[in-house]
Amino acid sequence: MAITRIHNFSISLDGFATGEPQSLEAPFGHAGHKLHEWMFATRSWSPKGAMGADNAFAERHGPGIGAEIMGANKFGPPGWQDDPEWRGWWGENPPFHTPTFVLTHRPLPPMPMEGGTTFHFLEASPQEALAVAMDAAEGQDVRIGGGASVVKDFLAAGLVDHMHLVQVPITLGRGVRLWDGLEGLEQDYSIEAVSTPSGVTHFTFSRKAPVAD
């Protein structure tokens, strides 16, 4: 049975998944790339990267994914909807290689790219978007790619089956926090934690099976 997954989602010690302000020059605001340095150092990111536990977690990002859902702020900087030339951060061959659904209040026509990625722009609730993405995934899993607001919305709606969260030992102080409004989330998941020599801690959230009446 297909499930909904989140992978390699990094947050700071104080719970921020991105800094501010986001711009074309600073996609993650004042956080820069500090939240993702652990991943850049892995073999899954670079042929010269390291093996080990961080890599083992990072490389689970791709297999079995048939579609992705992301927010407008992951697809581009503020105002990208007004730029007819904007086609995402990733060039003509984005790394998704699946139908990818961008949640936005200003939908656009589908945007086919090289390598099997087509961006579809939807104004939809999490439930509606997931139904469309599941259909497009043709039996494979759907990945919720971020940013923080989209991940939070899907968690709040009870639509995430598996989440790999990476806590990075930095504080950001401002930005977009993941946990606001998600009190008691841990009751719905079995949670495992693994710390690695890079200093990060990997948390795996697996949804608990419903208790039979």
C-alpha cells in the first residue's frame, strides 16, 4: 500500500526549518546552507562524500517515490509567479523525475521538464493535493518535500505516514518553525533517534497502527 513520506527534512535545535528572509540570492534566508551541510557531506550527494549513517539515511530519499508535493516557497523565491521565465531552482533537469505538485494560490499550466519531472501547480487542501498525487504516483509512495509550512500542514491533517527529521546542532532564532500548533504529535508515531559523528540526530517517525475497538 502506498504511503506518504518525508525525508532529509532538517531543523535547527530551536525548531526552524529555514531562516529569513527568503530571496533569490538566499533561498534559505539567514540560515544559508547550515541546515544541510550534513547531507552535502554524504556519498548520496557527491561521489567524494562519506559513507556511514548519515549517508544511509540520506539515500532513502528517492527509492519508491512516484510523486512529490511541495510548497510555492520551495519552488521559487517570493514573487516567482510574476516571472514568466522562472522554472524552479534546479535547472532544466530537476532531481525529482516524477510528477511534482506545487501548492500555490496562483495556479499555472503544467511545466514539463527534462528527466521525467513535470511541475503541476495546484490550489488545493492537503487532502485534495494528496489524492491527486497518489493517483499520479501509480502505486508508489508520495513524498512531501517541504517547505516547513507544507510539512506542518500535512502533519496537522494526519496525512504523513513516515517522517525522517534531522536535528542540526545550530540555533537560528527566527524563520519558519516546524512544531508550532503540533502539540501531542508524538502520540501518533513510534519515534527512533540516531546520533551520528557529524553532530546531527536523525529522528524517524513511523505512524502507529490504529488501535482496534
